[in-house]
Amino acid sequence: RGNGATLNGNPIKVSGCNRLINSVLATGFACLRSGWEHNNLHYFNRIMTEIRDVRRCGSAALDLAYVAAGKYDGFWEMNLNDYDVAAGSLLVTEAGGQVCDFNGGKTFPEQGIIATNGRIDAELLSFFTSDIES
């Protein structure tokens, strides 16, 4: 903490993308989601039409590392555990990005997790906070 993030000894930083419509995001779906009324599909359907593309590799830790390295512009997911996001969220912040929960606070992953390059966080967060305000 406090020394930046590196890959093979070289510093990494988040992407420079500054518009959600131009962004490539990553997400995932809990493996035990059958029958859950509140699941990530709701957010996925709303966000997909507002971004360039989405990636799914099946590992929140890897998705967060890719945000830190500038390969993805952001990531969101719900129903994760601390061990899924602890290292990756540190990488994102050390690389200059932002990490928050679905309310814009620091109660992640319990309240979902959003990680961005720090340039698209307000736009992405609006998809989640609008549910709270409704």
C-alpha cells in the first residue's frame, strides 16, 4: 500500500477512458444465483446498451487486476466475498482508480462492488444509485 501497482516490476495505471459509452467493463454472476430475485442480470441489462463492450473471465480478482492495468475501464459485481476483492481492489486504488459499493460508499463487497479508472465512476454509479432513489 502506498507504493503504486506493478506488473512484472513495471508500474501500471488505470485507463484514460472518460466516457461510459466508450468503455469496456467486466462483470460476473454469482455461481449460486438460481431463484434470487435481486441478481446482477438487472444491472447487466441496463448497462449493456450504454457501454462499448463487456468481458467475463469468471474471476473478480482477475477483473480487478485488469482494471488496474488499464485493460478494462471498470468492473461491477454483487454477491462476492472479501477474499474475492481484497487484493484486486488494492491494485485498482494503487493504480489510480476508484473502488466503492453500489451506494458510492466503502461497504464492499457486502453492498456490491464498483471499480473504475476514476473517470467513469459517476456515470457507472448512476445505474445503481437510481435503484436506491426509486
